[in-house]
Amino acid sequence: MKKGNLSSTDAVEVAIVGAGPYGLSIAAHLSARGIPFRIFGDPMSAWSKRMPKGMHLKSEGFASSLSDPDSAFTLRGFCEERGLPYADTGLPVPVKTFVSYGLEFQKRFVPALEPKTVASIRQAASGFELHLDNGETFFARRVIVAAGIVPYAHIPAPFSTLPRGFVSHSSEHSDVEKFRGQHVIVVGGGSSALDLAALLHEAGANVEVVARTSVIRFHDPPQPRSLRDRILRPTTGLGAGMQLLFYVKAPRVFRLLPRKIRLDRLRKTLGPAPGWFVRDRVVGKVPLHLGVEVSGATVQQNQVTLRLTDRQNGNQTAVADHVIAATGYRVDLERLQFLDPALRVRILTTERAPALSDTFESSVPGLYFVGVSAASTFGPLMRFAYGSDFAARHLSSHLGRLLGHSLLKGRENGHSPDLPTNLTPSY
Ligand SMILES: Cc1cc2nc3c(=O)[nH]c(=O)nc-3n(C[C@H](O)[C@H](O)[C@H](O)COP(=O)(O)OP(=O)(O)OC[C@H]3O[C@@H](n4cnc5c(N)ncnc54)[C@H](O)[C@@H]3O)c2cc1C
């Protein structure tokens, strides 16, 4: 519908921005309740286009499913159907498998997905006015922002001032083949950095890792566990431990904790440690310069020169053809450029993330945020695909109540995928 012949009385009930694990799961649940919605986005694109081909998930198989109302189509079920290797724990999931699963989930549960980009969202008299990249404009009474992590990619100084051909963020590389024969420095000591270093090395690049941390803490591989250990450190989709159990089971209670504690817990929980399965691919194969601070970066003679401050060896320089900043993501509402500035300023924030109600609603009525944008409200669970089950059930049930749509009998309580109890998912 083009502007000119539209009115807010034609508004769709709900618009979902984003087609990753959260957007697709929420769409599946709204669909089951008969709530009218439109959903936009390139399905699973963060995984297919913004993570390196050949990467493996750190989340265990049983914790890497999208959510449908009956928990009928899990990653396990998909792998069984396709004859793909799968284990609940201990067998890293290739990103390729996860992407194929997500795309199949979309075909089965969200066939009406529109693979378009939402260019802007403005507040309107009784909802929101959305503009799509194909020029279409329409109204929605409610908007769910499920735009994921990519908009929050963070390149810190001193790299941020380098010319773009010489520096990139880790999220810009799905194919590292182009670096074959080049000298690449990967900055960072987390899983993105080490995954990329392994893949670059295997693709024939001359790669080095520079990290501030003095030790790379790889996760431990899953081990058989004693009964005592299983009781004291129960298995969850985020790993083993009482605290993680709390984050998984009680995200709504997490929201009630004092702001300072929530932010502190978020910062300290499940850092970016590389998976156990990456260790042998980098240690002894890729030079790791640890305990090193990058204090400056310049381009000279078509190469990047980094000034390094090494706690043991003093100041040094390193030269490379390209620097990849595997420097993580920072949730910051200002980075969601599709939100009209006049709308953005009306959203109350907690350290640049939207402050949300118990039903994922921001201070702008009808505007909801899920996924990593909701992590400072609902905790670490929201940073992982595993949290899509809670988000989809809780939000769709809220919207169902609001709009008078209930689920078919027997589905209301839903259930989470069964957890194996004898193994620790390493995550
Ligand atoms: C290197 C790396 C490894 C990770 N490994 C794991 C792991 O092993 N397990 C795990 O659970 N999590 C992992 N994560 C975290 C992962 O990002 C989240 O779990 C997951 O992607 C969250 O799903 P989502 O739907 O919120 O976002 P995403 O998967 O990022 O999806 C966002 C969607 O929004 C769309 N979109 C964005 N803006 C617009 C717009 N304006 N209009 C239309 N569409 C838009 C995108 O195209 C995309 O489809 C990893 C993250 C990184 C960076």
C-alpha cells in the first residue's frame, strides 16, 4: 500500500522487525493465536551473513532451538529428519546446520515473512507508521523490535578512525577466503576473535591475535557429572550452576532486582569465552599476543601499524594488511537508526538499552523490544537463542490477553525442550 491511500484504520495489529530466532519464534506464537501481524527481515541473516562460515555454535544442541507453541520443531527433530549429526551436548552445532534449521522453521511456521528492511518507524496517532525499503508505508498498532545484535557492533578507538579498507568488525566476515595470503591481526580475546583466527589460519592467512586479557579462558568440554555435582550445579540451557538456573527460570524476577545489580550481573555473566572445540585449532598454530593494549593505529604505505603496549615487553609495533576488531557489541538505542529520532528520545533507557515493562514494552506504549535489547531488563537469557522460548510465550500470551486471542486448548502452558541431566553444557 503506497502513502496517499492509507489510513491508520487499516493498521495491522502487530509488526515484527527482524527475522532471527526471536522474531521468527514470536511470529510462530502469534500465528497460533490468530493475532494478525506482519514480519520483516532477511531470515537468519545474522547467522548466515554476519558470522564466519565454518563457525560452530557455543550453545549446546538442546539449547539451540527456536520456539513454536508445541515445541514440535526442535533442532534435534530437524537434524533427525535430515540425517544430520546431532547430540544434545558435546557435539558443536555447525552454523550452517543452524541456519538451515532456522530457514526451515521460517518456511513451516512463518511462511508470510516479508524479506524486506524496515527503513523507518515513526509514532502515529494510534500506533506507528512504518516505511519499508521498497517504498511501502503502512500503520501498525504495535511494533516488536527483534533486530538482534548486529546493529550494536562496536569498533572502539583507536581503530574506529582508520580508513574502512584497513579495519573491519568481526560481524562483517562470513567468508574469510578473501584474506588468503594476507597478514591479518585480530584484536580481541573472546569467541569471535578465536573463531575467526582459527578460520583465517585454515584459509591460508597469516594471522595473529592481540588481546588485552593475559589468559584466554576456553570453556571446558562437557564431562560426565556426579549426582552431587548435578544437584549443586544443575544443567541449564546457558550452562551449569544455580545462578544460571535463576537466569533461565526467573527472567521476570531478574527484572525486579535493583538496576545496579542487574547491570553488574549482566556484565559478569557468560563472557565471550571461546568454545572448547576451538582451542586445538589456534593454540600452537596462531601467535597469541596476550596482555597487550593497542594504544594507537595508523595507516602507512598501504598497511596498518598498531602501537602496542605490552605489560611485559614495553612498547612495540605490529604491522598488518588488515585489522579485524573482534571487539564485541554494545547495546545502544541510538544505533537503531530505523527508529525516528523523535520516537527514540521518548524511550526511557537503562545504560542506553530500552527500559522495559514486565511484558517487554518500552516507555512508548505499543513499542516492544526483545533479544539482546531486552537483556538489561530480563537478564543474560535474552542474549541467546535459548531465550526466544520465554520471550515468544510471554509476549504472545500478553498480546493474546490484550487482544482477546487465546491459544488452542492444551497449548497455553507450553513446555521447554527436555534438558539432559547427566552432562554439563559448556557455554
Ligand atoms: C559470533 C557470535 C556467536 C554467537 N553464538 C551464539 C550461540 O552459539 N548460541 C546462541 O544462542 N547465541 C549466540 N550468539 C548470540 C546471537 O546473536 C543471538 O542468540 C541470536 O542471534 C538472537 O536472535 P535475534 O532474533 O535476537 O537476533 P538476530 O539473529 O541477530 O536476528 C535479527 C534479525 O533482524 C533483522 N533486522 C535487523 N534490522 C532490521 C530492519 N531494520 N528491518 C528488517 N529486519 C531487520 C536481521 O536481518 C535479522 O534477520 C552469537 C553471537 C555472535 C556475534
